[in-house]
Amino acid sequence: MRHVNWERIVSVLLLAPSAIASAIFVYGFIGFTGFASLTKWNQLVPDFTLVGLGNYRGLFVHPRFQIDLRNTVVFTVLFLLSCLALGFLLAVLLDQRIRGEGVFRSIYLFPMAISLIVTGVVWRWLLNPGTPEGGSTGVNLLLESIGLGFLKWGWFTDPTVLYIRPESGIGQLLHRVGLGMFTSPNFGMSVAMVSVVLAATWQMSGYTMALYLAGLRSIPDELREAARVDGASELQILRHIIVPLLKPITLSAVIILGHISLKIYDLVVAMTGPGIGFSTDVPAYFMWETTFEGNRFARGASIATILLLMVAILIVPYLVSSTRREAQI
Amino acid sequence: MSKRTLFRLFLALTMLLLVGATVVSATPLPQAEVVYTVKLGDNLWTLAKKYLGSGTAWPAIMATTNQKNIADSTFAYITNADLIHPGWKLLIPSAEAAKTFLATYDRSKPELLFGKRAKGQLVIGSWWTAGGEAEGLAGMFRIYKTKYPDVEIVNATVAGGAGSVFKGVLKTRLIGGDPPDTFQLHAGLEVEGYSPEQYLKPLDDIYTAEGLEKAFPKDLLTLLKYKDHYWGVPVNIHRSNVLWYNKALFEKAGVQPPTTFDEFFAVCEALKAKGIPPYIMGTSGGWEATHVFEDVLAGTVGAEKYRGLWAGTTPWSDPGVTQALENFKRMVSYANADHPAIDWAGAAQYLVDGKGAMFIMGDWANGYFTSKAFTDYGWTSPPGTKGIFVALSDSFALTAKAPNPENARNWLAVCGSLEGQEAFNPQKGSICARTDCNPALFNAYLQSAMADWAKDAIVPSLAHGAAAYESWVSDVKDAINLFITTGDVASTQKALAAACVEAGICK
């Protein structure tokens, strides 16, 4: 056999180490976590007796985990909306070929270069509300001194949970149509989460702006020119030409920001902790505590698996569709 | 690059990887060890070649001589293998002994060359990274260093209040089979969380050798025993139930330190009427609320029932628990609104700044006040806990797979010794676990704590791992954290009862 394909062999050899490493350290460990979540390993010494889905059943009736799921959904929705809105707005403004665009772009993008831990600590100081007796601090003090004192509130120390009260009109309506379960605080929103969303948005909106800006720059000027010739207003151009053409960008942004927000941990640790009455608790935090403080390794593994599934639901369809598109090309 | 060249390159690389170690063979030579005096021109290599058959056997001469030096200082102590001086007395081992030594010799472990005195490392895990704690630990390190100067102490600390972060790191290392030699452990039932039969070594022999059973009080020994063994050597005792108050603010409002809950709430009202924030909490660390709750619980149900709650002899449905939850709820209603934003130290600072009058926290707060040069404070027991000492203690444990078990045992002896405890505790702001420490070394607060320690009923702290299993503590913490916002007494009591069942103590 003279005609051995050396190039192929070499490429396989070169790829083998990283393929093996990720097979073990990524997929192997995912598999192990999934397996551990089905076992009785709820003390330090591993116990691999299978208990089926018992750990998952326990989790979904656990009051703290229910709150965590609620918080994750609230955080993801608010964070995505605010990041996309703010990022898009900044990108459109920057796209007006203003003077000093580079400076502004760097300023907006810069927070992304900072670790979430730093962001968390700084925003924790900024949003510390102070006490009625000792006076306001941070942002509350700022609001007070510019005459907007009525806007100050407890930020992440406010334990209020907004939800549809069963006794309210909508609550009774829901009860009547058999959706009474939605009138519990577990389908509400803890207002303390707004503070975390604020910090996260500050960090990531610049990144969203960069994505949108790249998208805007790739829209050929001819399209706008043509629309203008047809008599479209700038607003109509935005609505009917730019926004639809930016759809792929929005999708990428949703995927990237979405998986960050589902897994969010460091920001919460540095900024608020689980919060009063778990108002800012997230599954990842509960996972850490239950695993390493409560020694419930199987339960921790279950939370990890649920997190993985949530992220997978977000990412897998995107991956599938993008591979298909590549295959078509 | 052609494909063939590339392939050859691969082949060459593979060959390189396969190159093994060189093999040294020795010819039979002298059977006994030889005392040799160095002459001009000698070096270890030539001596090894002459007496042991191969120059590569030089580490055997170095190690044997250094070992001899410890017992007999007329022999040389070689610190640099390339540098021996004429007139030095060396001890050359027998060929047999040299062979045995070389078989175990490992070039990556140079300490093998320096005799038994230099015994490598001592890896100590703790969460003492700041303030008086770190200084106290350094004090014990100094004592250890004077006794064992050649041991390198590796201080494997991980910051984070009450060890919340450290424990995660530690448990990963324990399960992974790479533990530190010794680590900080709350004395009491927390040890259950470490599965001691598997991951730790019982320390009964150290207790016997160092006479620790006589040095520690009986209540503490009971607390330390788990499954009939001692698993840790305690270095200190902290008191959880202390009510700190700002004297100036108390004077301003004309109130006296409260002793019962009724008095406490009356004092709160009086302070509030004067515009003084009556009661301060900081709960951002996640454990502080449970800490206060344990003191309220002990103060409401009393020492006997409190002990019973953890032993399964007092049911959690007891009306005393209901009352404790009510008391706690009312106490929280007087607390500063921003308590979720600050930790215990932040709350202590409110007391220092005169922004709050009362504060319930363990006696490490005393160390905080001292560090801020704040003196205008007083202390008493929180409502209902007069005569009760809610105790917690830091101890050090020995891991089963400790890489340096001998060094660790020496460390534990220092931890238990009078000298070690007197170096540690005044700095840390705690009292000695031993009963024979000199009170003159301690400040006024600690002296009062020492007096109480000797006469009060000692009950274990929950929030700091003494009273219950870690998983149980975790459940209680969750329940109390929810309770602060919901204020739902009935469901919280139910959750507490369920936690006891889950822990396997209640039925």
C-alpha cells in the first residue's frame, strides 16, 4: 500500500488528544453527574445505590428549589429583555456615524472585560440602601440628592414578591378557569432580582451592542437608500428593514445571554448571596450549598443536570439548525 | 513539509518519549559503614565510586552523614552536595544500606537527603485568613517552628465566613484522595459530615499521650466524642450567646441591659421612642440569622429542652419552639431594614458608629470592637440565656490519607498544649479549651467568659456545627432564612420538625 493517506492519519493523531480529553473531562463528567443524580450519594462517602428519580422528585417539592426556578425564569426574561433593548438602542445610536464613536464603543464594551465578581461587589455597595435612621447610601443617596428621593427603595434587600393574589380579580378569574396554581408566590417575581438584573445588564449590554453594531454595519447601504427613495421614513426603515435583517444577530444574542443567565452564579455570590427569604437565590447557588454544606451530592448532581437540560433546551435547536444550514452550504 | 517528513517527525517524537532511565550496576564492596575524614581533592562522587562502586550512589553518603549529624554533631552536615571541606567527618554506609536507600530515593524529594530532621511539609487547612484569627494561627505556627524548624508549614487557607467556601474545597480534596494533613473542624457533630471512619483518623492516642482528657472540661469531651472516638483537638472555645450593647445609647435612652424577652422588647420600644435603632442584624452571610435563632431558642426553651431538641428527646412540635419562633419574629421586626445587605462585621460596625444599640453575635465581635479601638460597649447574655453557655469550638482533625501524618500529629500536640492555646486564644479573641490557661493573658470580656465557662450549663451551638449534622444545619438554615420574610410560624415549625426526621434523629 503505497497510497496511505498520511495527511488523514496525522490529522487524526493531532486531534486525538483534545478529543480524548474532552470525551473524558466534558462528556465523561456530564455522564457521571447524571449518574450520580440517580444515586443515594447524600453523604460524603460515595454511595452508588440507584434510587431512580427520587432526588428529582425531592427537588421539585423543595420550597427553596421552587423559588430558585422562579428566580431563574424571572432573571433570564428580565436580563434578556433589558440587554437586548439597551444593546440595540446603543448600537443604533452609535451607528449614526457620530464623532468619537470609538471612544463610546470602548466605554460601553468595557464592563464586559470586568469579572462578574467585581461587578457584583461594586453593585452591592452601590445598591446598599442604608437605613431610615442612618441615612441612605449609594444609589439611594444619589437619588435623594438630585431630588428623586421618592424613587429610592430597598433594592436587593426588599423581600417583596409580586404575584397575582388569589383574592384579586385576575386571581379569581384564574381560579375559575382552573389555573389557580398561578396565584401562588412561586409564579411571582421577587423585586430584589431587579438589582441583580441591573448589575448583569450593566455588564453585558455593551456586548449586545457590539453584536448589533456588527450586524448593522453588515446591512448594505443600498437597502436603506432604496427604501428612502421609496419614501420610507427612518422609523419605517428601522422597523421593516433593519430589525428583520438583524434577526440572526438577535438569535445569537439570546443564545449567548440566555445560557449565561441560566447558569448565573458568580454575580449572585458576590452581590447578594441567596438573599433574604431566598429572594435572589439561584439554582447554582443552591447546588453549591446543598452539595458542599449539606453533603447531599446526589441532590447537587440533580440540580446540575436540570441546569444542563435547561441550557440544552435553549442551545440544541440552535446548534441543529446552524449545522443544517452549514450542511446546505 | 512533505508527508513523509511529518511522519518521521512523529516517529522521532515517539522514540524520544520512550527513552527510559539509565541503569546503574554496582560491584560488591565493603560490608560495613566507614567513618571517613575528607581530604583535599575529595568529592562525593569519587568517594561514592570508591566505596560504593558508582558515583551515582553519592546521595547515600550525604543522607547517611546528615542523619548521623542529628545524633552526633561531630559528623558533618552537608547542605550542598558539591561542597565538602577537608577535615569533615563523613559516614559512608555499607553497600547493602546504600542500595536500600537508593531504591527508595527519589530525586524530586530532596528532603530525603537531610536526615529525619527535615521532614518535608505540614499542610494545614483552615478558613482563618484575617484579623486576630490569622495572627493567632501564626502564633501557633511559631511554636511549631521552634520545635520542628525544618518542617515547611503550608498554610492552605481559603477565605469565607464560617468556612463556607473552605469546606467545599476540603471535601473535594478528601473525596479525591488529596487531603491536607490536618484541617479546621468545628467540634461537635459537624464531624459526621466528614464520614470520619472513612476520611479521618481517631485521635484517642494523642489525647492519652498529651493528657488532654484531664486538660479539657467534661462537657467539652462529651461534645467532642463521636462514635466513641475523638476526631479533633480543640484549640479554643467561643460563646455564641452574647448580647452586645452600646453604652452611650443605653444611657441616652435611660435603659438597662435586658434579661428576659419582655424586658428586651421594652428596651427596644424605649430606644425606638428616642429615635435610636434598637436592634442590629447582618444576615448577608447566610448563617447569622440561624446564629441568633439558636440563642433565642436556648433562651426560650432553656438548656435542658434545647439539648433535647438535638438529641431527639424534645419534640420539635413543642410549644416552646413555637414561642421561640414568635420571639425571634418579633426581634427581627425591630432590626435594621438593610440587614440582608450587610454581614455580621457590618452590623458590628453599626454598633461602633452608634447607629444601633443592641447586637447578638458570638464573642468574635469582641475582637472586632478591639480592632476598631471601640471601648464604649457592654455585654450580657441574650434574653433568657443567663447561666447558659452556647458553645462552639474550633478543632483540628487528622486526615486518613495525610501525606505527612507524623508532622500532623506533632501539630495536633501543639494545638492541645498549654503553650499553643495561650499563643492562639488571646489573639483570636476566644478562651482556651483547656482549663489551665492564665487569665491574665486575656482581656476583660474573655475573663468573664472564662468564669462563665467554668460554671454555666454548656449547650452546643447549631449554626457552628456543634449541635447537629451538617445536612441538618443546612436544612434549618434554609427554614430560618425563609422564616425571616414569611414570618409563618406554623409552617416553619413543621419544616424544622421535618429536618429533624430527615436527619434521622426524630421519628
